[in-house]
Amino acid sequence: MEIVESVPNFSTSDPKIVEQILGEVKKTRGAFLIDYTFDNYYNRLVVSIVGDKKSVVEAALNASCKAVKLIDMRKHKGQHPRLGAVDVVPFIPLKNVALEECIKLAKRFGKGLADKCGVPVYLYGDAQPRPERKDLDWIREGEYERLAEMIVKPGREPDFGPAKFVPSFGAAIAGARKAMAGFNVNLDTADLKVAKKIAKALHASKGGFSNVKAMAAFIPEKNLTQIGMSIHDFEKTPLYRVFEVLKVECARYNVPIVGSEFCGMAPLKSVIDVASYYLKIDNLTENRILEIAAQDAMEMGGVPE
Amino acid sequence: MEIVESVPNFSTSDPKIVEQILGEVKKTRGAFLIDYTFDNYYNRLVVSIVGDKKSVVEAALNASCKAVKLIDMRKHKGQHPRLGAVDVVPFIPLKNVALEECIKLAKRFGKGLADKCGVPVYLYGDAQPRPERKDLDWIREGEYERLAEMIVKPGREPDFGPAKFVPSFGAAIAGARKAMAGFNVNLDTADLKVAKKIAKALHASKGGFSNVKAMAAFIPEKNLTQIGMSIHDFEKTPLYRVFEVLKVECARYNVPIVGSEFCGMAPLKSVIDVASYYLKIDNLTENRILEIAAQDAMEMGGVPE
């Protein structure tokens, strides 16, 4: 079986808009909604779609066109950096699919969104051939608020669609990547300055781990701060190592850790690596997990010799 | 899809006999060999078979009858407690199967082994209706060496087959249980006395954790000792807690931990619980693991509302 995932990020937390965007995914044959989260402080909806290659692109496109119609970026506020109504749409190889195929899907999606809805689309990461614009931070420079000025600068034209700022939806970003780990840690302090210092210690471009983006946000309903991290290659930069450094920085400021959560789904390998580190396990791989091995054996008709 | 697992334990580490036992599993349609391990110091072969209910019982029976024919217990030495050539055969519900159904499979297997090969079979755990004989330790009292004397005692007659000691194969034990975690920790000491003290601290009947069996063994080729544990209900007695107490006891004797390994396959939940404890994750369940959720969605046609 072939499984691709797409995780579009939309700039909304309005339940009515969320429902309509999810509705587009649900009615796409061959694509399945496995998760979604949205919250007010990021004002952002993150959707996980799985399926075969064709169906996942179709579901992501249908959902994105709906978002472009319903979201008005002129009214948008939120703590997460974003460029438009459809912010970033990665395609991820999950099973029996190569990253190269997901690069093609990202391009097909980008072209589709530009053609169907007139949205300027940037490619990022491995899907972006020009090295200077691979980085999301470079693409998002100035965010939505300065997009009108940035999009017309020489060398900043989008990869698909017009180099033109449309205030209601801004621009979108598409790409392909391996599964990444999103991880949030809640700190028992309301002091955003301290939380920002801790996030900075982990963030790649500030001297932190090269595969980590970390940001701090204040969560009013809990009166505490949260370090939101994405670890883009958790095989090279394992989660336990990032967490241990986070603990060290928290200790520096006498800030207790309240709890943690994966943001979105947890990639199995990232969880295995955590357990392996703390228990000193030498040899635990995904195919040594009972449920995975059993499922694979039933599908494949037994373990190859 | 329905998945049952059986994990028969055989008293051999002779590669020729191992090969023939595995051969019986491989040629049973609908049953799949997902793992096997054997070693000289335990002199024990542990086999994992998955498949539908009927096929798994058939594979376990075929493999066991072969073992009964090939293994001569009169020549057997090994550090693991055992009662016969086929020592213990649990049936485990993995997916869309209830424990109650596995109890029926254990009884069907036990009756089959007695009828086909004349082996006395005891039921243990949830498959055993008489409370006094649920415990493996009670059934294995005196082990193979004293089985001739024990099997004829009043109240110790087997559940299936004759109450008769046959020196070449002894007796077998069948049951049903939830997946358990087998976990070995290697200690940087050759002193078996110290390792035994550490194992004792963890072992249920010696005052340790109520779901844990722990034993110490010397591994000559590495010149170190190993604590071999089985955690029978790792939801009640999570692996991290056992490991933390093991660390405390090792510190008491200044014994460094060299490394660890799951013995057999690792149940996903036991790994998740370890990661959740050390990273203070509040809400990580099996259906939040990306690969599991994706596979389930593809099979089920999406997440239920």
C-alpha cells in the first residue's frame, strides 16, 4: 500500500470556516482526514490528510481553494508567522513512496492553486530548486503584512501564479519533506521574555540545533507560556536531545516544565528514539514494534528470508 | 483485519532443530513468522507468529509437535525455568480480537497438543479457571527435573493429556494474555550474586513490582550479567518505573548499565509510555502515532466522526 500525507496550514481558527475546509477533505475520494487542530492564540488550522498520491493532492487543493475564498487575511492576527490564508502545504512520504515523488506532488499542487485560484505560490525545502529560497524564513520575511512590498522585489517572484499581492489571501507555500516532529512544551511562567530566551537557545538560526525551529507564545487561558518547536530531521537531531537542552535552559531561569505534547501526529521513529535514549536501548527500530511488524507481515505475507 | 499473535517458547538452541520448528510455522497458510530469537545461555527458542485465529493455532500446534519429536529434555540445560520441550505458549490479541477469544484458542491448542502428541498441558493465567494454578511459577515448581514427582501429586494433574511424565518432552503450558514487554538490561559486572540481588528487588514474588518477573543470568561471551525481565501488564506497571528502580539498585552496587534491549517485539504502548514519562507528554496514545493513524485511516476509510 502507498501512503502520502499532506499537512496544510490555514490561517484561521473560526469554527465555521474550519468546518467548511475540513468538509472539502472529507468529500475527496481516496483521501482521509486523520487529524486537525486549531487554536486562537496561533489562529491557525493544521490539517493532516493521508491517501494515495493523486487523492491527497486533490484534497489539499479543494481545501485550499475553499480557504482562499473564506479567509480574509486583512482581519487576521496570530502569533505564528504566515504569508496568507493557505500558509504552508507540505507533502510527506509515509509508506512505499519516495521523497522525490512528493516533490512532484508539491509542484502539481502549487501550479494547481495558482491556476485555479490565482494564488501566488512559493516552493520551499527540497521542492525548491533555487538554494537561496529553500528556507521558509526567507520566504516568510516580512510576513503577510509586508507581502505587498516583498512580492514585487527582484528575485522574490513566486514560483507559480502572479507576482501580485491580493489582500484577502496573500501568498501560499508548498513543499515536500520527511515527516517532522512538532512538539510543544508548556512552561510554568507567564513571562514571555524568559520563554523567548529559552526558545532562542534552541532555534537553528539563533545558534540552536540546526534542524529546530522554536518559538515562544503566551497562552492566556492557562496563564503560562509555551515553547513551540518543529524538528525537521529528528533522525539527525533527536527529540530527547532538544528536550534535554530545553530542560537545561529552563533550569537556568528556574522555570518548571508543566507538560508537553506532540503538535499533530507523532512520528513513530521520534518516539522510539526518545525511549531508546532514556532506557539505553541499542537496537530498537520501527520494524521491531510489535503492531507494525504484525501489520506488515499480514500485508506482505510474512517476513522475507 | 483481525490479528492474533502466539509466542511459543521451546527448550532448544540447536540451530538444526530451530530451523525445523520454524519450517512448520512458515508452511502454515495464513500464519506468519514475525520474529524468533534463541541463545545458548537460556538454551531457549522464542517464536512470534501472527495471523488469523485458526491459522495461528494451527502453526503453533505444528511447530510444537515438531519440537516434541526433536527435543530431548534429558539432555537439556539452561538458565530459564522450563517444564518441557514446549515450555509455554501464550495467545495474544493484537487487533480486532478480544482476550476471551484468545482464551478459547489456548484451550484449543492445549487439547490439540495433548491429543496429537500425548503431551500433558497446563493452562495458566486468564485461560486457567482454577485460581490456585493461574501462576506460571506454581505450574513450573520443581521444573522439568522434578516433574515426574510433581505431576502425579493430587491437585497437580494437567488440564489436558495424561498425568504422566515422559522424559523426552516433559509438559507444556498454554494460556492467553495481553501483549507483554520482555526487557533485558546488561550490567557491567560479571558478579552474578550482585545481579541476582538487583533482579530480586524487581521480582513480584520477592517484594518487587506486582507485574514483573525478573531474573539474572551470566553471559559468558560478554563476561557480564543480564537482568531479564518480563512485565506482564505494562499499563499498570510501566517500563520506565521498573527501569528507574533498576537504576537505583544498580547505583547501590556501583554497577553501570551497559545497554538494554526488548526481548522479542516491543509493544507500541510500552514504548509510548517511556517517551511520555521522560518528556512529560500528557496525551500520547497509539492512535496519535502518525504511521498507525495513517494505516488505520486507509483501512477504515477515514476517521469516524
